[in-house]
Amino acid sequence: MNKFLILILSSFLLSSCGSEDASLPYLGRKTVDTHGVEQKHTIPDFDFVNQYGESLSQKDMDGHIYVADFFFTSCPTICPVMKTQMLRVYEHFGGNDDLKILSHTIDPYHDSVKVLHDYAAALGISGNQWSFVTGEQEEIYEIGEKAYMVPAQEDTLTAEETGGFLHSGAFILVDKNQHPRGIYDGTVEEEVNQMIRDIELLMKEEE
């Protein structure tokens, strides 16, 4: 079985039990520093550009819970469903500054700042709660695979069906300290319902 699929399925199982426990699990590989202290998997620093042409880095996420995903604006397959589901999250937590949403395009050559701005506007998104970001393609692919633990890549074999890219439909829940705490199938309503409940749980945990 594909290693990405194994990782994602394992993460789904962990996240689905989150509401049964006192707190959500910490996902990803843990390491031990030079002092012998265990370090949780952490999303590293990044520097992308949002739909307003503004630089957006990990510092902008400090102190916020956020949900990350990967998409591209011309996607003919799962992206429209994912964005419909993410809109539910955006509307549910609208105006709540504790939560941010971070959508990374995996097609930065086409998805310019203007394209992302128009795409966000068409969804009815305004303000800075939901950011659509672009950057160097390899940096986006690397942070997807190594940090958020989801695959994203170009697809030349079945481009007619996929739009030229293969990517996960996962939504990744990240806490205020940049630790991934849940991965959910962003194309399944009940998975997103679970994520909403887990966001609320995480908000209480981090009060």
C-alpha cells in the first residue's frame, strides 16, 4: 500500500477518536533533542503570498488554530467538494479570530495572486481568516509531504481526468503551537463535522 495512504489512514483513525479522549492526539513523527527531550512534530516556518499579494508566514499563524489543505483553482475532481466543505467550516467559525484557514495552491504557475483573489471572491471570502496562498512549487510540495503529511504532485499520465495534478483531499488541523492534531477527509461531510467538533475541543484545550 502507498506509504502516503497508510499515513493518512492512520491519521484518520487517530483523529476520529479525538472527541472520545480528554484531548486530541499529536500526529507525526516525534524526535528527541540533544538534551534527551522529546519534541513533537511541528510545522516549520514558511513564507508564501496570499490572495491580497501579502507575505504570509508561520508567524501569522502564531497563537491561532488553523486548518490547512492543498488544491488548485482549475481542479476538475475533488477541489470543488473540498471547498464546499471548507466553506462550512469558515461559516461556522466566521469572525472567530482563534481559527484560521490556509489553502495552498499546488499549481502556482497558473494560480497567480489575481487568480487566487478572484477564486476567493467567487466563494464569498473576504478578510484574512481564510488565506489562499501561492509560492515556489517545490516548497509547497515539500511542506505538504514532509510537514502536513499529505501528497501533492504533478500528474502527466492521467492529466485529462485529474487536471494535471494529484493531491490529497485531506484537511489538516494544527494547534496554536504548530503541532498537527488531526487529519480528515475534506470530501466527506461527516469527517468535516468531526473536524468542527475537534476544533471546538481544541479551542477549549488551549484556552
